[in-house]
Amino acid sequence: MSDSETRLRLGLIEGDGIGPEVVRATRAVVDDAFQVVGLDPIEWVTLPIGHTAIAEFGDPMPEQTLKTLEGLDAWIMGPHDSASYAPEHRTGLPPAGAVRKRFDLFANIRWARAHEGVRAVAPDMDLIIVRENSEGLYADRNMHGGSGEFSPTSDVALAVGVFTRTAIERIAHQAFKIATRRRKKVTIVHKANVLPRTMGLFRDVCYEVAEEYPDVEVNDEHVDAMAALLVRTPADFDVIVTENLFGDILSDLAGELSGSIGMAASLNSSDSQAMAQAVHGAAPMIAGHNRANPMALQLSAVGMLRWLGTRDSHSALYRAADRIEHAIADTLRAGVATSDLGGLASTTEFTEQVRARLHRW
Ligand code: ATP
């Protein structure tokens, strides 16, 4: 898409629990930002998953939804509450996992950034974790058939970790490309001292890829040391590239250090498609109360717009993303926050404040 062709067709999946509330709040700010920067309105394609899909199609992840996603470049996906589905609907992969696998969304990019106005253990944290999303120690992803976790006897359980050069190369390229647009530093996180073949391959292939990005500084850390360093010297880190399990753990740690889970944004992407998805779950306890923090999904949408902007060299998409990010930061700075951050604003009040500030910057 060039700067002159601005009509985008994007998916919108509300999901379960607080999903409908945060997805609508996200759509509202994205629509406004498009208008403010002069882009044509988005054509949203609304798709069901979770309880709505069970009611309509008898399946939490209907084939119709997957088929429609096939034809879309990007979509916003609300959380699902798989634990609340009837047993017959809990047999396959949960909806988000099914989408990640079907479309080979191999990169899980998770931001952790402190915001003025929000108390944070690490107020100077501003980093991105680039997590390999398709193999590693995740049993549901690393086999062609069956699971990578099994029990030869009732007292013995085994888990298979899969590490391939192809998957490591593509995630490393993602990390270095992102770093070239930021502070130009990548930290490779592994545990090659105890898993020299698997984690050693991960580290070594990342270093090989690093040679193609001479402007980016690179170093590596063992995951245990990294956990301590994130607390001790968070400002030292810009982009962290790591395998699936470590990325999952470190991104929750970084998210909490930089604020709260209600702020933690993420993007799942391949080279051709991207899914904006908050790190948090469906939070059923607060669903329907207009209390959910919509920031995580709004910032995930910012990531999606930048991903589209980079892919299509489309500067207006970047401008829309920048506007949303600034409006959110400005809202927090003004002391407006939802209850998870100690504030009094409802989901809709916070969103209205963000929308008002989109026009001011
Ligand atoms: P999942 O396994 O699907 O990630 P979970 O049960 O581990 O789900 P969440 O649903 O993310 O976790 O909820 C964890 C806690 O964080 C709950 O107390 C929930 O109310 C709170 N929480 C999560 N997301 C938000 C949000 N957007 N705004 C406010 N509070 C939230």
C-alpha cells in the first residue's frame, strides 16, 4: 500500500471476558487517529471466537473465522477465556494458539515501557522482547503431530525442545531490524551453559545474523542473570531476543517491572501478517464492569500500525501510531488511569481522554 492508497481492511475479534470492552476501546482510538492524520477509514471485519463463536458455530475457533483471517494482513484480537468453555470445546488448541500456528506467526514482540504518571519498579525501562513463538520448549508448537510432552510411565514425564536454524535466523532478523529503528542494541538470552546444543545453537545463529547488522551492538546473557539484570539495570536493555519459554517468562517480569499487566502490549507476526494481542487474559472477574484497562490492547494496535507502516513504507500509519502512543502517555501524565493502576477512570472514561488528546498533539 502506498501513501496514496490508504484504505485498510483489518480484522476485529472481540473474544471473551473484558475482550469486547477493550477491543471497542481500541477500535475507537484507532479510528480517530486515522481521521486525525487524514487516512481513509478502516474497513473492519468483525469475526467471532470464544463464547460467541460457540453459540453461533459450536466451536470456539470456527473455520469461518480462520478462513477470513487468511485474506487479511492484520487484525486485533481480544483475549479468550478457554478455561470457562465446556470440556468438549477445550480439546484442541486455544483460539490464539490455533491462529498463531495456522498462520505461522513466529515472532512475538512484547514491549515493556514505563510511563510517567504510573508507579513502576523500573521507571527507566523501555525495551522490547522478541520471543521466538513457533518452537523451543512449547509442547503445543514443536511437533508436526502429537505433543512434545509425554509420559513413558506415570512417574516419568519428558518434554522435547526444538531449535532449528531456520526459526532462529528469522527471529534474529526480526530483533535486529527492530533494533536498527531504536537504540541499536540487541541482547541474546539463552542458557547455553547447561543446554549447549539447543541453546548454544540459538546463541550462535543469533551472533551469525548479527554480522549482517554492523551498526547494532550485540551481547548475550544467561537467562538467570538476565532476570536479575532486568531488575538491577533495566535501562541497559533495548531489544532482547530469546526462545519461546524464556521470552514468555521474561516478558511478564518486564511488563510488571514497567507498570502492570494491564499495560503490557504484544504483536504476533509472520513476514506477511500481524495480530495485535494484549499480554493479559480475559480477566472474567472484572468483565462487564467497565473497569478494564484498555491500554495494553491500544498499544498492541500501535505496534500493528507500525508493523504495517514498515512493511508498506507508509508514513501516515506511523503518524497514526505515534499519535495514539502520545495521547496515551499524555493521559497518564495528567493523572487519568484505570483502577489496576490506582486510578479512578473507567474503561470508557480513559478512552475518551485518550481520544480527546489525539487531536491536540
Ligand atoms: P490467561 O491465562 O488467559 O492469561 P490469567 O487468568 O492468567 O489469564 P488475566 O486474565 O490476565 O490472567 O488476569 C490476571 C489479573 O490481572 C486479574 O486480577 C485481572 O483482573 C487483572 N487484569 C488483567 N487484564 C487486565 C486489564 N486489562 N485491566 C485491569 N486488570 C486486568
